[in-house]
Amino acid sequence: MNTIVDILSLDHEGHGIARIDGKVTFVDGALAGERAEIAVYREHAKYNSANAIAILKASSQRDEPRCRYFGRCGGCSMQHLEISAQVAAKQRVLEDNLARIGKVEPGVMLSALHGPAWRYRTRARLSARWVDKKGGGLVGFREKRSSFIVDMTSCEVLTSDVSALLQPLRELINELSNADRIPQIEVAVGEHVTVLVFRLLSPWTDDDAARVRAFADHHRVQIWEQEKGPDTVRPFWPHNAPELSYSLPEFGLVMPFKPTDFTQVNVAMNRALVSRALRLLQPRAGERIADLFCGLGNFTLPIARSGAEVLGIEGSAELVARARDNALYNGLTNARFAVDNLFKMTPEKFAALGRFDKLLIDPPRSGAIEVIKALPESKSPRRIVYVSCDPATLARDAGILVHDKGYRLEAAGVANMFPHTAHVESIALFTR
């Protein structure tokens, strides 16, 4: 039985929030201020989950989704919300987490960093599956709340070239003898080449290999293959393709990378985020700075351009090797790198690294709590820039920095790294 409700607000995932007989109900596809007819699809002890069946009174912030698969595809959740309203909602998520979890308030809320809303995604992990009922292979993103793959032939957030490959990839898989043994195709777009990494549970035959080479030549992409773990990823065809890379023109840097390395999916927003991070950090020649969770040097090398001595630390030996190569590639001799598990940082290990004037931290979603707890009470870095992909763990760590370590939260703000999704990328400045 459907119910008509008023949508009171949005949650952190972009769902509308309503109440049915006092019980919180999260509504997919509804916005704050709307009246909607909804259908509950799951009842929990403390809340309901529902879909919006019809919007009876629309919000002024409602937008027409550009993608024909929106609502079915699990890749985007907010295309129905006007883009500036999406960013404002993410800013509120950050503020709410800082206040509720960290019990802190920034001195200044930074203006949000905006970038392209469409065709921005240069990294993607596409699912592939042979489905007899669909007449062959499917390639794309998974459906919402499902392991099924959307029957899609285009995507509005992937780059135009990659979106245009979805249908040809389906046709290619239909021709391969191991079509039911290819669960995933990873996409990496560089400035000079696009790489497709095929996960193979069984190898290609000679005929398959010929078809794949012809596909690569026709669409001007490079094909890599992965038979088992990450160490089995290798180029298949052509062998002489350009190297994957992205650039940071403001700092005169070119950053080569491998297709399975972590890099940001949104090149324009990454440039804006690095620029803001460096302005907040204010690196100077003669300073000693640490870049923790440094990856392949995305922030380390711009810091080194300032003339500061910088130490990048990362848990992945492969990424550290890439960062060292990137420093040499860009002619930087004042950047050093080390492999260490930062999730097991201790005060003794941090002290052994020596004193740092400033610190940049860019952890994964789990945050940097062990690093934060390991900071010394005296002679700590006087300036910390914290780049976060999860506002909850940023808020948790901010609370420790402010309440236990004597820092001030000077500023914080969001970067719209993933438009049309609920993902919140943010940056914060702490000083003492």
C-alpha cells in the first residue's frame, strides 16, 4: 500500500527523510520540501526504506536527471538535485559531522570547490556478465541494491570516449569464448591513452586474442589483462602505447601511473584540491614537511616544488616506488619516500622520523587516528592540512587534534570530487 508523505530533509546519502506514524522513513528519489507518494520496500525495527513513486509537490531544487538509467543504476544517487544544491548538501554533511562527532567548529568554512558535473570520471570499475536472458554480455555499473548489471549503453559521468565504448565492449564480449569468465573491466584514462584492464578467470584463446587486438586497434585503447592478484596485471596490446599519466600544470608536474594505481577519478577537481591544499599548507624552502598516505606523490611533489624538504610515507611498496620514479621524472631531489604501515603508527615511531614543521595527511576512508594519536605534545607540526574522503573519520580525528592535541580548526570545506553521488571529499586546516 502506497503512502503520501512530506519530505522533511535529506540524509547524508541523499535520501529524503519522512515520518510515518512517527517512524523515520528514508525515501529514494525524494527531496527536502517535497510531497511524495512512496512505497516502503523494507521495514526495519527503527526505520523504513522506501521508493518515491510519484512527486506530488516538487522542490525548486529538483533537476531533470540527464542519464536515462538514473534510478536503476547504483552509480549516481543525486542527479535529480540541482548541482549547486548537491554541493550545499555536502557542505552541511561536513559541518554536521564536525559538530556532532568531533564537537568542533571551523573558524572559517571554505567556499566549496566546484568542477565539471558531467563527463568527469576518468577511473571506473565496470562489471561484466554474460546474461542469456539479455541476449549476451552486459558491461556497466550494478543496479541499486542489487548484484545485477544495468542494461546500459552509455554513461553521463564517464568521459565521452569511455561511455562510447560500452556498447562495443558488449559486442566484443559476445564474440569471446571466455565471455562468462570476465567479471570486470577496469578503466583508466590518461592524458595520452585509455587503458582497459580485463579480469580473466580463464585465458583467451588465440582467436579471442586476435579479436581483442583488433578491438584495441580500432578504438585506439590499450588492453591489459589480470589473471589473478594485482601482481598479475600486465599489458596485452599494443605493447608500445603511451604511458598513462596526468598533469598538475600549476606546479609543472607530470605524474605517470599504472592502470590499477590509486588516482583521483576527477582530474579537474584533483588539480583544484592540490592547489587549495598547498595554499593552506604554505610550504617554504628550508622547512621539513611530511606527506602521510602519499600514494604516488600527488601532494608530495607539489610540496617539493616549493623548495621544502618533504618525506612521503605510504603503506604500499609499489606506490612508493612509483612516487620515487615520479620525483626523478620531474627532476625533484628534495622529496624522499618510505614504506610504513601508518595504521600502526606509535609515538615512538613518529618521534624517530624527526621533527616536522608541517604535515599533510590524505588517508583512506578509515582516517588517520593512529597518526593523530602519535603526534607529540610538544614540538608538533605547527600546521596540518588534512584531506579526507570521509567526513565522519575527519570529524573524529579533528576532535582529537583540537581537544587532546591543542590544535585549532582554522578552516574546512568540501570539494565536489564525485558530482551526483553522496561522496563527500573535504579538506581542513589545523594550526597551533
